[in-house]
Amino acid sequence: MDQLLDQARSIWEGEIDFEGQRLVDLLTYALLSLSGAIAFLVGFSTQDIYQTLYIGLGGTALTFLVVVPPWPFYNQHPLPWLQARDTGRVALGALGLEGISVEVDGQRVS
Amino acid sequence: MHNNLTRIQNVFGFFTSVAFSVAAVIAVSVVLIPQTPSASLQLRNVQVVKGRPHYYSTQREEYAHVKFDLDADLSTLFNWNTKQIFAYITASYPSSDPSTIPRSEAIIWDAVIPAANAPAHPNTYIHPSLSKSNARPKTKADRLAAQKPYPPGKEPGILKLASQKPKYQINDVSGRIAERANATLTLHWNVQPWVGALVWDSRKTYGRWQGLRGGMAGFDFPALKGTEVKKEELRTETGGERNRGSPA
């Protein structure tokens, strides 16, 4: 059940990695600005405002399709989680925290 | 942008900014398109009779019925950003005391002329037929051409009206309009765009937009007519507002 909920959550959230987010930023601004510019130029040259409307709305729909779903090419640089570590003396030494004592309610913990 | 929802929000937010910017550029781009409106407006006949504002009114007031000829070419006002044009003719006259009472201006006729690609609506002007006969047009093409806001074979903005009845009979707030002098009939228009600011008529030239030449006629209101005026002569023109459902 948990696994199913996890999958559902992943589909609903649609996370992408940081490189993907940067790409999505760039694509949003580029595609929308381009569709606006082309819409105006085509409409002005044909003197037909409906062309501007259709090209503008079409370009926006295309942008939504390209940018919103979590496509695989937005997930090419996933960041792996670090390994779980126990807070034993060896680990503290690795962290450079030797000599630190942690006390909880009067009792030394590590 | 880590989420479906944030991506949707960001794309839509930038879309509204782009749409607003494109609309602003469209509104400004019409300044580059030249306009050359021209019109010839003449008074045909004016009659002043006594009438009542409502059937239950006790006061009788004077009403002026102004018929005119109009030959106008407003087709260059229609560019890609024009949704429709509201053309109207006013009769304006000075008051009996110009230093204290301002000038009066009353609309006697108006027309809503949509652009060719604008969606149809019930208040569209229907240009009267140019032919003298009252026969209904035979072919389907002729019937469609007779329902347009311009004469058959022409384009939106062309108006050719002869002995046109007014849509509104005008009267003065004092109730007396007979024998007032120095009245002027003037053609005006208001361009209603798809995006941008409303623009009214101008006699001055601004860049590529020429001012209106013509479209003015001077006259005096005559003396009150007695009972020799026929009721048919005082009928007014009804426009598209007649096509609306009842109650309007």
C-alpha cells in the first residue's frame, strides 16, 4: 500500500532534478516569448488579428506540453542521497567532531 | 519548478505577461497604418412640430425631424485592430444666451458598423438598399448582400444614404427648438478596437492619420409647422435595437 501511495505521490508531484528545472526555466521564457513575437509579426503582416490569437494560444499550449509533464530528459542529473550513518565514535571522528560529548537528561549519549 | 503545480503556475504567469505585452504592441502598431476618412453630409429637410415626450405628458414640446444625405468613406479606419465603428451624426446649435448657457448637441442618427471578420451581433447596422424599387432581392447572394452594413459590392465603412430619416427626433430642454439659428450637422465616429484605446473622430491630421474632410453642414431650424405635416413624414428610422428580444 505504501509503495502504491509513493508511486501515486510521485506521479502527482512530477519532480525533476535541478538541471531539469534550469532547462524548464529557459524553455518557458524562450517558447512563450517566441510565440508572442511570431504571433504579432504574422498577424501584422496578414492584417488579421485572428492569426495572432491562434498562433499565440497554440504556442502557449505547446509550451505547456513541453514544460509541465516531468519528461525523462528533465531527470538526467539526479542527485543521490548520502548513505545513512550511525553516530558512533568512528563517525564522529570522520566528521571532525572528536571530543564532543552529547548528553541527554544527564546521561551521556555519544 | 520542482513540481507539476509550480511549473503550471509559472508558465501561466509568464503567458499572461506575454499576452499583455503583445496586446500593447498591437494597440500601438495601428499608428503606423494610414487613414484617409472623407465624407459629404448635406441637410435634406428639417421640420419642427409639436409633440409630447410620453403619452401621459401634459406639456407639449417642440420636436425637430432632420433628414439628411450622407456619402462617407470610412473604410480606411478599418485596420487589423478594428472590431467595429460607431458612426453618428449630431445636430448642434448655440443657446439663446451663449455667455451663460452652453452649446447643445443632440444625436439624430447612429450606426454600429462591425469589421468584416467580427462576429455578428443583433445590433449591426443594415445598410438601406440603393435601388429605388422596393422589390425583395431574388438570389440568395443578393439577399445576403442586402443584410450587410455597407452597400452591395463595397466594404465596411462605405455609407451612401439619400434622404435618410433620422433615428431620433430632437428637442431642446426648454421645449422650444423652432427658429433657432446657426445649427450644424456633423458626422462623428468612435473606433472600437480589439485591444487598445477608444479613438474618436478628428479634423486634425496626426502623422499618417488624416483628419476628416467634409462631413459638416450648417442650417437653421425653421418655424413651427402646423397641421399640414403628414404623420408618415415624421416616422423615424429604427436600427438594430429593434431586433432585440422583448423586454429589451
